[in-house]
Amino acid sequence: MELAMRRAVAAAGLGEVVAVESIGIGGESEIFRVSVAGGDSVALRQFRRGAADRAQVEWGVLRHLAAAGFPVPRLYRLIEDEAMPGPALLMELIPGATAARQGTIASLTPLLLQLHKIDPRPLVGAGRVWPDQDAAQLLVDPSQWSRMLGARTFAVLTPALAWVERALAALTPEGPALLHTDWHGQNILYRGDGSPVVIDWSSAAIGDPRFDVGYAVALLRIEGAPDLAAGILAAYEAGRGAPVADLAVFEALATLRRLGLFLTMMEEGGERLGFQPAAIEQIRQARPYVTAHLRYLEGLTGLSLPAAA
């Protein structure tokens, strides 16, 4: 694997590799710091084989965002080498602190507004970001959910899925916009000069921009940070000059998606979805956190989901 990394770095014209170090394991990838001659370092995001489509999504979306002037890591190369566990992205290493550590996630909401103003149409058919679904049906198409979730998980969450589908059908959709779909403080880093950079675009989608807002707000409320959640919502509404209508529906949708993935990982493991074994074990050990998602979803929808519990 290290030989394949060296070939990729050399092919990108970045120099000779002198050291490779694992610096983080995410849900579907592992991040390596690759040090090259001369003292510079780059990041290599190594996806599992089951997450190959996510690597393609991130490659296409990052290129589109960079061309639009949005702050993302500089991208060097998409690596597809049989000697590696799966596809990988070679990109800029951002060594700074996260917005979560700095407590600055609410103040960075203008970046979310900027993202939602970027034209997503050039990605249709090229970035594999689910462009063929109606914006108001983001991630709720029954065939997609049944493929994504474990069979038992899909069954126990069917009442909540039906609630979300009915609620979305009654709304006037906004967008479509390019969505991050995992907007939180760990995914915004700071360069040495203090400028923010948004990472982790492998689950990007095209749909209603309120999904990103609902996701960020719901996650912070579930994690016990309602003031930060209120700050994000206030900043987003101020930036767009209008209230975010029907936010609870999108909070429910976002919470349902996270809960469905968590329960699937607990039910069958996450290898089929491309998740790392360490991430699967972390979820299995975090039942109170998963339960908090379930209770929040029940509160939003008015449903009781004893089978999920």
C-alpha cells in the first residue's frame, strides 16, 4: 500500500515520500499524513472498497467547489490503484484546529449560505450526487432507503419514514442547492492563516437547502448545545433575509437518516456501506447517543418507535 502511495505522490509531482503516518479514522476512510522531501506534507484520504462511489462524489464536488471559489482543500489526485484497499484522494493537509474545538460553528454560517448559492447543475450526471431525485424527496425515495438500511432497521423505522414523506409532500420545495449533508464543527478546519476550510464532501447531495440547516440544528440540540443551534439558525435566517420555514421536517429527516445509519451499523455492521470497523464499534459502544437521536426524532414527529428502541 505504501508503495502505491509513493507512486501516486510522485505522479502528482509532489516529490519523494519520506514518511507516512495515520492521523485519523473516519466513518468510511482513514486519513494519512504523507511527508515529502523538503519538509512539506499532504493528506491522503483512503476510502474502503465499499466506499468507492463516495470517493468519486468527493472528487467531483471538490473540483466544482474550488472552481466556484468555495474554501475547500486543494485537490491533487484521485488514486485508483489495485495495490490500495480502495480509492483515495490526495489533497492539501489542513493542520489547524476545528470549528468544534474553537466553538465557532455558528459564526461560520455565512459559508453555508455561500454553498447554497453555488449552481449545482454542472454536477448532474458527473458527480453522482443523486441528481435525479426531486429536491423535496432528498434521501427519502423508498428504494434508496431500502438499499441503504438493514432490513430490520428499515422495518422498525417505516413509521418515521412515512411521516417524513407525508410532511415533505406537503411542502413547497426550495432549491435545488448543493448540500454538504454533514455540516458540523469537526468538518470545518482552519489553515495557519486563520481561514476556514470545509472538508468531508463524500456524502454531498443536490436538494432542498433546508436539509443542511436542519441537520446542523438537530445535531447540536441532540448533543446538548442549543445555544449554538440557535446561533446557526439566526445567522442563516439573517443571511437569507427570511425565516427558514418548516425546519422541524428537515430536522426529522436529518435525524432519521443518522439514526438509520447507526441502527444499520448495530444490526449488520457497516462494511456494506463502506464504514470502517472502528467506526462501527464506536457506534455499538455509544447506545445513549443513538438513543438520544431516537428520542429527538420521536419528539419531532410525535411518534412512538418502541421497536427501534
